[in-house]
Amino acid sequence: MNLKLILLLSFKIFISGHIWSQSQNLSIIPYPQQAIVETGVHTVFGALKLETNVKDFKLHLKNWENQVNEYLDSTRSRKTKVYLIYDKKLKNKEAYNLVITKQKITISASHPAGAYYGLQSLKQLVFDSLNSETHSLPLVKIKDAPRYSWRGFMLDESRHFFGKDQVKLILDMMALQKLNVFHWHLTDEPGWRIEIKQYPKLTTVGGLGNYSNPKTKARFYSQEDIKEIIAYAKDRFIQVIPEIDMPGHASAANRSYPEFNGGGNEKHPDFTFNPGKEETYQYLTNILREVALLFPSPYIHIGGDEVHFGNDKWAVDSSVKALMKRENLQDIKAVEHYFLNRMHDSILSLNKTMIGWDEITAANLPQSKTTVMWWRHDKPKLLQQSLADGYKTIMCPRLPLYFDFVQHDSHKDGRRWNGFCSLDQVYNFPNKTSIGGPFFENDLVLGIQANVWTERIHTTERLQFMIFPRLSALAEAAWTLDQNKNYKNFQNRLKGMFSIYRNRNMTYFDVFNPEKQEEILGPNN
């Protein structure tokens, strides 16, 4: 066999389910499941012009063109055509095929979501081409589909508020890297951040202050703001899930309407709603009714965690004691479970599915209408129990998926728990040796999610520093199959993502030069 033939074959070698090393030079995050790179290039002329005869795709064309041409000169008269084609063989609605030849660019999908994700891969390749002299794209054949259907990120805005522009930037970066769930933590002890028209004091009083300073002016999202963010996310195939915390983490609400206060303690004052008052259930149902009308997502997250932090007063409250007698509840834990079941009924009446943190697994809630988020990494048996009980489950363990944890051993500001959440740990989760690893292939596991709590995060610069580039590692962990992941190669592709960060004037942690970059600190430093 002559050298020319060997070289030609080497560019076309591909084994199904495994990426050949040369194709990993493609500057795409998350990396596709299957890719072939061939010799030659496709030259990009001006902006991309999308063409299709598929009705469902046509509805999105203008929005898609605006997004995919973000980095290109749209004033140039000559355009590069991209053809969007319907392919019924792609059963997964998020799957796509991307083919770039010397003559044309084609994306095929069976659903607009798949076509959109194909465009995100193309967008990254186009951005990478801007760094070349010829503005050329590699010739590729990509077949791609997600590992998990739930690829999520949670932002806590109760403790510190960041506003619409920052949320939209996060949504942009999520969409570019095919993350599809934005979990919005809008209520907690420090502040209530969503307008409820029936109860205006929730924001005028409950929206005052933050974790650093309880005296700052009220900051919250109006219902019009919420609608704007949801529409923005929808255009990027991201569903937005609201979290309204109960029965604990209720301090901001109780400052606003103390008649529903179940008490707390010195460390966590006014921490709980009162489960003994019938009026409490009507009050919370009224709130959730407005939330349900705002958010088209089939889910409402109610928290349900850490109630024991501040339910001290329940044991002596006359209405709670009356409830225990009436319902034959043996202890305070049983009262907590009674509350969760009552609110589950309310959420069900709103045609929504309840999501809660892993504490809710003990409440014996209906499996078909309850989803669990496993967060306590030190209690993997809770994950096992959730799955054994038949609950659909999302894996978001503190280690390695809490982005408020330290990300490098040299960093001083942030949380640690016998370890921290480095980029490589995020990237390699979940595998068979990681926490929860033995269960990650269970059909009830919907996917994975990273969470960022903001006690120690008070500025947009600090927020971005803690999120990026770990969000990229999360994206590949959630999308790309284990056998197709390669951390060293991911690091090479991450340099292209850094160029995008710089183009957007974003702050990020430079994992390649940690000693040279000063840590961006949280409040009180």
C-alpha cells in the first residue's frame, strides 16, 4: 500500500461509537458522538444564509440566522448557504447530522431542536475559522445526539441578584453548548425575586436586601421580565424551571406575610411556612398558580430541603399540634411529609410535575408525577433509593457539580467539602468510578445538572469566574458518551471557547495559567 493511499484512508478511518484522534481537532464543545474529518476545506463567504423547505424549520430561520451569524460580517453581499433538511430516521428530536463538503453545508434533523444544535456546532466551527487566514471550514461528516435529555444549570438569585442581561448571557452560553434546562432559584431566606401580583409585598418587602447586605433596595423580576427571559430561552431551546422554596427557606416570604410564618431559630429566623394553618396551603397554591401561568415548563421545583434547619417552633405551635392530632402524625418529620403531599396535590391540580431536592424521597410522593434532584454527594444511597422507588432522578451532587465550590487548589474563596470541584472532575462526571457512578445508566436518570449558590458570589465578574469554563465541562459531560470523551483533547478545544469568552468580554478562570491569574473574590474580601 503506497503512502498516498495510507494518508487518504487515515482521514476517513472511523469506528462507530468511537472518535478517531484526528477528528478531535474539531473545535466543538460538546464533542459529537461520531465524526469523520476529510481532506480539503470549505471557504466561508460572508454571513451564513439558511435555506429550507421544512415548515417547522422556516418558523425559526430569522432567529437562527441572527444567532449563527453573531461573529460574522452580515453586510457582505455574498453569503454562505446552509441547507436544513428533514430526516425522519433521526428519532431523537435533539439529534442532527452535519455535513460540510467543498460545495455545500447541510444540516439534517427531524425536529427544530436538532437543527438548532447542528447550527451551534457549525457556529463554533465558523468562529474557529475566523482565526485562520482563509476563513475556511474543515470537511466533516458528523452524526450526533445527546447522552442525556436533561442537561441543566441552576442559578441562585435569592442570595445575590444579577439581572436580565447576566441571565441572557448565561442562556447564550448554555445554548451554544447544547445545555437545555435553566433552573431558576428565585426564593430563599435573603430575598424573594419574582413578582406575584396577588401578594405584592413578596417583592416590595421580601425583595429587600441580599446575603451580603439586608438593607439594599428591593431587586426582583417583574412578570414582564420573567416572560422576556422565558421567550429568550425558548428561542434557544432551553426550558426555564422556577423554584419556589417550601416549607423551609421561607424567611423572605415570612417577612412579607408573617401570618403564614411557621417560625425558625436564631440562626435561621422565620425559616418555615406554617404547616398547621389551612390558610398557608391556599396562600402557597395562589402563588404557584401565578407561577404556573408564567412558566410553560411542565415542572415546578418546590425545594423541600433542609427543613430541619429551622422547624423548631413546629413542636410547640398550637395549629401544628392540632394538625398532628387530627391527621394522626407521629412527629415533626411526618408533618413535613404531610405538607409536601398537600403541595404536591396543588401542583398536580395546576397540571405540573413537582421537582424537589432528594429529601422529598422520604415523603412517599407519587412516583409518576414527582422528579428528584439528588444533591447530597455524601449520601449515594439516597440516589439508589430514589431510583429503586421509581422516581425519575437528576444527578446534581455537590461534588463535583456545585460551582460555588473552589475550582482550583490555589483558590481561597469558596466552599470545600473534603475536596472541591475542579474542571476535570466536572468533565469526568459521571463515570463508573465516580460518586453515583453505578447508577448513571439507569433509565430513570434523566440527566445531570450543575448548581451555583451565591452566598459567596456578589458581582457579575465573580459569577462568571465561577461558572466559566466549568459550564463547558458540564456541557460535554451531559452530551458526549463516555467512550468519546478525552479530557486532554477537551482542553485543546477549550482554547477556542476562551476566544468566544473574550469576544463577549466575559470573565473566566484561565485553567492554563492559574498562578498568573488573580482570584476574583466574593463579598467581604
